[in-house]
Amino acid sequence: MANQELNVPTKQETREEVTREGRSYVPQVDIYETTEGLWLWADMPGVDESSLNVQLDNGVLTIEGHVDVKQYENTTPLYTEYNVGNYLRRFTLSNDVDSDRIVARMQHGVLALEIPKAERAKPRRISVTP
């Protein structure tokens, strides 16, 4: 292996008031844009789809995942890079998305959101007449 240090990103705790027990963290995300829409992937280890809330309200997309922290209560960590907690993040979406066709999938601790663009926001060819 090359002589490189591993740079492990630290988890950021949310700065919002949370009514659930335990800590809440900001999940790390990747967002990509295509001509058809946006793709968002959020790392939310320990969250299954039954503990996940994805909501769009007044242009604000909220992703929230809950982890059962009780299973970790009687453990004594020797070393930790991965802190256990809930996840919360909000994004303001433009009016150029088709909110009725947003699709969410959860697989192996990664939330994948497909956020299609509205037809008016997609590139289109304009005919030129003589």
C-alpha cells in the first residue's frame, strides 16, 4: 500500500433541535445533475427503510433516518470512527423539479433519490424558421 494517510471525515452533528433520543448527524451526500434530473445519494448506515422519512414540503426536501441506539448502550468502544446516531438533512429545491415523480430507494445504508426535472427545465431545441 502506498504511504498515504487515511483522511476520515468527521461526522457533523446537526445544529437543529431534535426531539428524538440520541445524537443526530448530517449525512454525507453526493449530488449529480443530468439533463433529466438530479441524483442524490446519502450515506445513512444503520438506517433501514422503515426508519426513514423523506418529505418534500414547500420546496424543502427533508431526509431523516433513525437508528436504534439502544443496541449500543452497553458497549464499550475501544476505537471509533463511526459514531452511532440519527441522520437529518434538508435541501431547498428549485421550482424546476417534478416533485410528483421523485423516487427514493434505500439499499445497504445508502439512500438514493431520483429527482426529475420538470419539462420546462429540460434543454430543448428551438426551431429556426426562415
